[in-house]
Amino acid sequence: MILPPEFIDTIDPETRDSFLEHLILSATGLEQYDGDLSADREKLLKALRRGDYFVEHADGDEEQTFGLISRDRAMELGFELNPD
């Protein structure tokens, strides 16, 4: 399921940074991140709010998983997105 851009603003600000870090690490496939995580969190937050990227959510049998998907890839897969 693709979550709407405003989803990111429903997360408690105290936990949003760690959630964004999780998304960045998931997207890179790395356990540790050598970049400027603080700056990249802000860039990702802006991209999510603009709708350039979306949070993808899967509810598995034992755990929930979250990842990133670009607007273009989501449209290729047939997800209906807000055209804005």
C-alpha cells in the first residue's frame, strides 16, 4: 500500500527522525550510513511532502515493513496517485 504524502506529518516529531533514517537505510541497503544523515533526512522529508517519493507499507504476518518508492515507479506499477 502506498501511503499519502501527508502520512509523514502524522508521525510524532520525536520519532519521525528515526523513521526517516530507517527509510534511508532501507533504500540504500546499508547497515551504516556514511553520508550526512541529518541533511538527507531533511531532503527526504521535503521529497515526501512534495510527492516525489512515497512511503510504501506492507503488513506481513509477523511485522510491518516500510520502504520508499518513487512517484514514477509507483505509477509504473499501476498505483493510483494524486496527480498533484
